[in-house]
Amino acid sequence: MTTPPVDRRSLRKAFAASLSGTSLEWYDFAVYSAAAALVFPQLFFPSSDPLTGTLLAFSTYAVGYVSRPLGGIVFGRLGDRIGRKQVLVVTLLLIGVATFLIGALPSYASIGVAAPVLLVLLRFAQGVGVGGEWGGAVLLSSEFGDPRKRGFWSSAAQVGPPAGNLLSNGVLAVLTAVLSEEAFLSWGWRVAFLLSAVLVAFGLWIRLKLEDTPVFKAIEESGDRPTAPVTEVFRDEWRGLLAAVLSRIGPDVLYALFTVFVLSYGTTHGYSRAQVLSATLVGAALQLFCIPLAGALTDRVNRRLVYAVAAVAGAVWPFVFFGMVGDGAMVPLILGVVLGLLCHSFMYGPQAAFVTEQFSPRLRYTGSSLGYTIAGVFGGAIAPLAFTALNGGFGWVAVALYVLVACVLTLVGLLLGRNPDHAEDEAYLRPREVPAE
């Protein structure tokens, strides 16, 4: 069967829209993640016990994951009903406004218990937006391109987290370098949140100029849009949903370890805040190249095989990492974070393609969003909390074992999943014959 021709100009625009949008939104999300480790325990959850303050701060981090399934249900359904583009504009606005307001939020010392309550509500709104964002961003780039090269084109959305992490930690690193500890805690951290207004405006400008994907247009023209996509996914494509959920848990947990928990762990094991942020910056910078490389590789080599090898490496590496860091030595810290994020890259690069390929095109936004968001609740949401509690009670070995279990679940998901069926897209994209009069 001949693959339909690809509009290269639209494909490049879609790739840029997916990459820029998710990068900007993950900047917002990553700023919160770093602040939860470095700032919020002192400003919003004052306590005489530092461990309690950290746990409470990470609990607000988890709220952003717990609220994602709501975004996945609401926006995933809309994405399969009214189109990818319109939904993605709304999700970008939702996350941007919530992040800006967090930057303007008074502390506990100013308004008391209302401060952490408002923080949780804004974090919830962020999570709803991200829950509806990922599935659409993946489809925006992958559905404009050749389905046989979906690994590479869908990786545009996957570059968002390290790009956002790079931007956010870069801003925080500059602020911590030029400001005193007192100034940073007083107002400096707010600058990173308030900058989101400019970034989101840029993202909106790009997305509003783009048309909807050829696949959705073809589904719309054929009259094949689902009336109850959430129900259909759970009823007819439950195995794909289960595969998608399990496949994401390992990467989510590993990413939480090397970008969130490492901040609090490092600052209590001989490293300064600036040193740990520098290590995560190096790792994030390398991921910008490794993630699309991994996605492209799986267009040539079996996607599930590459994903599985990376999952095994990710299960083993934390045992090595914790054994080599400590006492302020920078080389082991940077090497440990970089290799940990490299393992993550070779799971995360092909992940978008693998997840979307578990669902038929007409249910793809809903199924992908549900898989992404449900996995986030069991993966990234509780991981920082679990890491902090396990490390406080049992030491780093318990943390490494937690990652091991998460990666085993990912391997189970890969076994349950299916390989790509390119004919599904091609059936919609083939030129339709016009009946003779």
C-alpha cells in the first residue's frame, strides 16, 4: 500500500508547535517541581521538622498528577470530538494562567492557611491542563507525518519535559547565583513563575497559526467521530489502555528521581543547591538530542525492544547512582544524573509513538490522554513522596528498589502492547473516490 504524500511545510510547523508548546508548559510544571523541593517547605508549609515540610511540599506536587486524569477525560474526549488544535490552545492557557498566579501568591506568613490551600488549587489546575495537553501535542506532530516515522515525529512532544526542565532550572540557577538566600526565598523564586506569561504568549502565537491534523480532518469528513470516546476506550480498547498505563510508570518514576528528588537528596548529602541544579541542567541538555534520536531509532528497530532495554538499564542504574554520589564530588553527581536521564531518554523517546499506537485513530486522543494521565497518578505523582519517606526510613536502597519495581511494571506493559499498524492511518488518509453521477 502506498503511503499518502506528506505536506512537509505543515509537518515542520506541527513539529515546532508541538515542541514549543510542550516545552513552555513543562517549563511551568518543572518550575513548580523545583520550587516544591527548594522553596515551598519554608514558605507555605512551615514546620520544625524539615522532613515534614518536604513531604507536604511534595504532596502539592502530587496534586498536579492526581488531577491529570480529569484533564485527560475532559480534553481527550474533546480532542476526538472537535479536533486537536482547539483543545491545545485551551490547555496552554490553563497552565499558563495557573503558573502566573502561583508566582503572585502570598506566603503562609502573610495570609496563613489560605496560602497552601490556594497553592493546591492552582497546582490542581496545572495538572488538569497538562492532562489534556500531552495526547494532543503528540498527535499534532505525528498525525501530520508518515506513520512509518512516527517514532521521530511524535518525539517532539517528548522533548518538552527536558526542555522545560532546562529552562526552569536555568532560570533558578541564575537566580540562586545572583541573589542571596534571603532574597531568593523572599521574592526571587517568583520571577521564574511570572516569566511564564511571556512564554505562554509565544506558544499561543505558534499554535493559533496551525491547522488541525490531516487524520482528524479525514475522520471528521468520514463521519467516524466517536460519540462516547471514553466509554469506547474502556469497553473496546482496554488492553491498549492497560499497556499504555504500565509502559509509562517506569519512565515517570525514573524522571522524578533524577529531576525532582535529586534536588532535596543532593542538598542534604554534601552538595549546594547550585551544584545539583547544574547537574540536572547538563542531563536535560543531553536529553534534547537523545530523545528524538531514540524515537528515530525505533522507526528502524522494533520499538518495544528498544524501550525494554532502556527499562532494564533504568531499573539497575539507581543502585549504581546512590553508591557513587556524596561528599560534594561533582563528577560522580553529573555522571550519575546524565546516565540516569539517558536511560529515561530511550524509554521516553519512543513512548509517545508506542502509546498512541495502542489505540485506533478515532479514539487516539482519548486513549493516549487516559493512558498518560492514569500512569502519572501511579508513577510521577507519588514517586517524590515515596522517595522521601523511604529514604528517611530505610535509606537509598529502598528508593532504588522502588524504581526497580516501577521498571518491571513497564516491561509488563510492553509485553501487553502491540506493534504499529500503519494501515489504520493510511485507511483514513488515502484519497477517497468520488462516486460517479
